[in-house]
Amino acid sequence: MSTFKYKKVLFVILLGALSSGAFSVFSSMDINLFVKGYGLLLVLQTGFALIYLSFLNWNDR
């Protein structure tokens, strides 16, 4: 298996962990639906961007 495939699998695992964690945290909050949706959207977009940018800087060895 090439390094690219390992990076892709790890990327998908990290995104899945971020998504499930964010959904579990925001589903248990007792706040307005729109505030909850906006917060969830903000957390997911920020997390996806940070994970993606960290993988761009990961050099193949």
C-alpha cells in the first residue's frame, strides 16, 4: 500500500472522529436550533480545514 493510500485512510478516520464527536456534543446541548446548527457548521468546517491543511504539509518519505 502506498503512502498516499495510508494518508487517505487516516484522513477519513480523522474526519469521521471529528464529525461524530461534534455531532454528539451539539446534540446534547439545549440551545436554539439555529445557534446549534451554526455552531456545528463552524466547528466542522474549521476542523475539516485544519485536518486538510495539516495533510498538505505532510511530506512523503
